[in-house]
Amino acid sequence: MNGQLTTRVISDLSEFLLDWDEYALAHPEGTIFHLLGWARVLEKTFEYKPFYCIARRGEVVCGILPLFQVRNLPFGHSLVSLPLAVYGGIRADDEDAAQALLACAQQLVTGMKARFLELRHEVGIGKLITKDLYVTFRKEIFPDEEKNLAAIPRKQRRMARQGEKFGLESRLGGEELLRDFYRVYSESVRSLGTPVFPFCLFEHVLTEFGTNCRILGVFREGRMVAGVMTLFFRDQVMPYYGGALTSELRYSVNDFMYWKLLCYGAEQGYKVFDFGRSKVGTGAYDFKRHWGFEPTALAYEYVLGTAREMPNLSPANPKFALPIEVWKRLPLPVTQWLGPKLIKFFP
């Protein structure tokens, strides 16, 4: 290709106008998180500072690397591609452009004395530190409902159907379901010992992605008992933020919810159900396996800066055992107030 290969770092994302998103959409491995809409969500919700690296040959974009500076506890900061996202990292036309973007990021790490750089790649670019922590789950969506049902293992298939016998109903919507969804989601993550995201995060996601973001609520006796905020991108259905009331789990609300979402995806012509990432050995991991999904390892890669080793932020880390148990016992209003102040440090 003609033209000199150059890279540039931009923190005022309005400078990109159309060329960033045009490239992200045109790249075969571009994700919804590579779009500037996700950057605006992060800026407005947590005031993370963007460092968006773009590579060009002449005037033609040939690669992108979205980065955000994130404060760490108890001190310091890191660069992450991308916070709150399952996928991120470098997207480029070729190896030269990818390496130029990596070098650009490494210079940022050195210049700002960041603790580390995290690249949330699906497939690694190699020669970097990796951590075998996360897997992702994807499965084909068939046009035929019976074929989709037959692809689910017998026990989960029975539980998905059982929901209707319990009087469960599903409703798809947007902003009008948001407050009920947040109530359910807050209680769900509290029961796991996890700080909740601020309400405004979900408002911003709905605003930025419009009809490509929907909430599916499950109702029993007129009250939402489970819900999932889902992203739709290209041919994929991505249930992203989901939860259910612990008291309602005996009514198979989760199985009913994901079955209804899969049916909606089939009706709308989507081809892939992306069940998202999970940590190996967790309840979410087991749930997805029981649904017949096979795990694929995610090749998250790292460059160390001032840190000597990567922090272990897994809930399985023994040092988190006591805080998790304490969090589970806090009143819900306390977790809704305190959670958003803490979660921004764990992107």
C-alpha cells in the first residue's frame, strides 16, 4: 500500500468525526465496543480519559486501538482496551499497522508511568504477557424455533419451557423498563458480592446505541423478576447486563429469559448468540455450559509498566472472600450508593 505509516493519539474524540467508526464497522473483527458510542458511555459515566490511537498510511486509516486511562486501587493508573468491554484491543489491516499501534500504546505506558496496559483481544497478537482467566461463549442461532430448542440440553430445555407454567411473561423495551431492570440487576449483583454500576451507565448505553440496545424483562404477577440489557451488533445478539431476583430463581426465570431472547434473535434474523465472557469455574460459566455452549479462551494480553506483575482481581482470589461476604449482607440502598463509587476502579 502507498503512503507512510503514521500513528496519532487523540483524546478529544470529536476530532475523529466519521473515519474511526467507518473503520471499526468495515473491519471484519470490529466490535460494538470499538465504536465511539462506547467511548462516550465511558466518558460520561466514569470520566475515564481516552487515548485513542489511530494508524494511517497516507490519509487512509489502516488500524485503530481504543484506550482509556483508569485509576487503580490503592494508587496508580493503567491503560485498558476497553473498560467494561468483553472485547477490545488492536484492529488493523496488517502486522505492520498492528505493531505500530502497539508501539504507540507502549510509549503511552512509559510516558504516563502507567502500571500496565491491558488489551482485551479475542486472538492474541503474540509475544505479550497473557492470563488464562476468561472464556467466551458463542452459538449459532437457527431460523427455526424447534431447531433452537433441540440444540439446548434436555434439562435446560425443560426449565426454559417450565417458565410459562409458572406464569412468567416476557416484555421487550427500552427506557420504560430501565428502572425496574436496575432494581432487579442491583439486587442480583449484590447477592453475588459485586458492586453495582451506576444507574446512569445504563441510561447512557441506551442513549448511545438506540435500537441496537434493548431490555428484555421477565414478569411474574405483574412484577419484573429478571431482566437482561442486550446489545445487537451485525448478526449477533449479546446479552450483556443481566440478573434475576434470588427469591424467584426457583421459577426458572433465567432459563425462560434467555430462551425468549434467543427466540427474538431468531425472529429478527440474527445468526449468533454471544453469551459473553465468564471466569472459568464460576456459576455463570457452568450455567452457559449447561445451555450447550462451548467455551473459547479469550487471549487478553498485557504489557507491564511500573507494576512488577499483573494484579489478581478475580473473585476467586482469597483476599476478596471476606469483602464479598460482607457486601452480600449490606442493605440494597447502601450497595446502590457505594457500589458506583467503587466499581469504576474495577473496569
